[in-house]
Amino acid sequence: MQNAVIRKLDGKDREEALSLAWSVFLAYEAPDYGRDGVEEFRRSLRDDAYLAALQVYGAFLADEMAGMIATRN
């Protein structure tokens, strides 16, 4: 079993992480949200002020992003 490498993201990797967050949200969370809730989450992923307050980390297996997490300071 391969160990994941976890690192803070920026630039292209950060965009990939946000795309992953959106995909996972659509698959697992969006069905429980109304249209307004889904739209609000989508907006948050494009809101520069909101995103500037986040620290985004990615987990990589064999140089492929396998997961991500974002935290606020």
C-alpha cells in the first residue's frame, strides 16, 4: 500500500482541488440540497474573498490528487 503525500496547494493544483470538491459535492451532497443550496456552494468555489481565507491541502498518490481538505484560519 502506497503512502499519500499531503501538501499545501496553490495555483493549478488548488484549482484541481476545487474542481474535486465540486465533483464530490455533486455526487454525495447536492441530492440533499435544494437548488439554492447547490448554487450557493458553487458560488463559494468561485468567490475570491471566500477562497482567500482558506488553506487548501491535497493528498496525492503517485502524483495524482486523491483527496483534498480546506480549512479557515
